Amino acid sequence: MVLGMSIATFTIAHVVISLVAIAAGAVACARMLEGRRLDTWNSVFLLFTVLTTVTGFLFPITVFTPALGVGIVSSVALAIALLALYVGRLAGAWRWIYVATALFAFYLNVFVLVVQSFQKIGFLNRFAPTGAEPPFAVVQGIVLLGFILLGFLLFRRFRPA
């Protein structure tokens, strides 16, 4: 039991929170690409990404796993993003620090989505049952290149007022 829920129910809640974070991150990035100020979508993205990380730590895991490592790295990135947004107010270097760290936290969510998809979805699992096969690496490579391109575009276009 976690927070009064069975592991299965808690897992579903964690997955839903993660998917909301990813969807909100996509919308927030699209709005930043348009040069818009940060708005509710960005707040939803940050809130649900923090919730994703926190709920990930609540699973009854007794040994260090790659998932815990991703959670720790995501926590650091999110802390810096929140510092850049709420303390630095995106002024000067805080703008690119925010973009880099928020986008990195978003990437980590999508990275885990791909990992979990290959592990849990039968169709994908047939192509990479251990996660070490070329189809998995190709998909993760495409995701990484997409985020690098997105980061480049955000650095150029996102100029909050």
C-alpha cells in the first residue's frame, strides 16, 4: 500500500500524473516556441512533473534502481528550474537556465515514457525485450535529437516580457 492505495492503483495514479505532465510540457513548449509568456500550462507542467518525481519516490523500492537515479536527477533539474522562474524571474541568464532545466526535466519524463512503453506494451516489447536492442536505441536517439532541436529553438525564440 502507498498513500492508502494498492500498488496497482498507485501505479495508475502515477502514470496518469506523468502523462498529464508530458502533455502539459508539450503545450508549454509550443507556447514558448511562439514567444508567449509562461502561463497556466507551464504551471501545470511544473506541478505535475514535480508530482511525477515525488510519486516515483514513494514506490516501495528497497534497492537503488535507474528509476531512482532519474528521479534524483529530475529533482535537481526541477529545483533549478523553479529557482530560475520564481527567484531569478527569468531575467538575464535565468531565462536560458530555466529553459535548459525545465526542458531536461520534460525530456526525462519522455525518456521514461519510452522505457516504460518498450517494457509494458507487447507490440513494442517484441522489438526490444531487454531495452538493449537497436530499435529501443533508435527511438531514444530520435527523442534525444528532437529535444536537442527543441532546446535550440527555445533558446532562440523564448523571450518572456
